Amino acid sequence: MTDYRPIKIADVVACNKTSEIFKVMVVRDTELSVYNHNHERHTLALNNVRLATDHDRVLFSQKHPDTCPFCLTSGIEGGFIEISEGKALQESWCGSCGYEWVSEYGLSAISKLNEVA
């Protein structure tokens, strides 16, 4: 048996054509009333938005690392960082909405600290 749960409008996260993520507050006939991670209200036409994907959430997290990619609040916490096989993994969660995920980090640059004789 499938476990269904009611979906509240505030659970839905939409993405516009510029890949910015918005929290949906009100759905009208042809538009959405939404807010962004800065809690600024916007109105978006329904034909200009789609549901956010996991890839959208990754892009959002790269731009806004201190903001939850699920509820758009700043309640992110993280556990210990585990380094393994060329990457670093960290269990992360949102203290506001309760979502949990694993953040994965990779090497992007090397900076020399000192000269070797």
C-alpha cells in the first residue's frame, strides 16, 4: 500500500527560467504568488515556472550555501565532514523544515602554502 500524505502549497518549490527557486504560497488561475530566499514576494505566470528538480536544488545551494534548498530558510545544520575517494561528504539538515540530505564537496583549486627547499 502506498503511503500518501497531503501536499500543502507551502511544500511546493517552483523554479523560473533563470533557475531561481521560489516557495509557492498561493496558486491562482494563471499565476503563482511566491517568495524567494530573501523573503521577497513575487508573482510568476504559470507558464514561466516548473517544479524544482534535484539539479535545481544543487545549483541553488551553490549560490546560497546557507539556505535550505527545500524550504528556503537559513536553518541549515551539518554533521562531521567525511573525506573519502577524492570527495568530502557531510550530512546536512534543515532545523526549520526537517529535510535531510548529504552535501558532496569536490576539489576545485590548490593553493600553495609555502615554498619547499
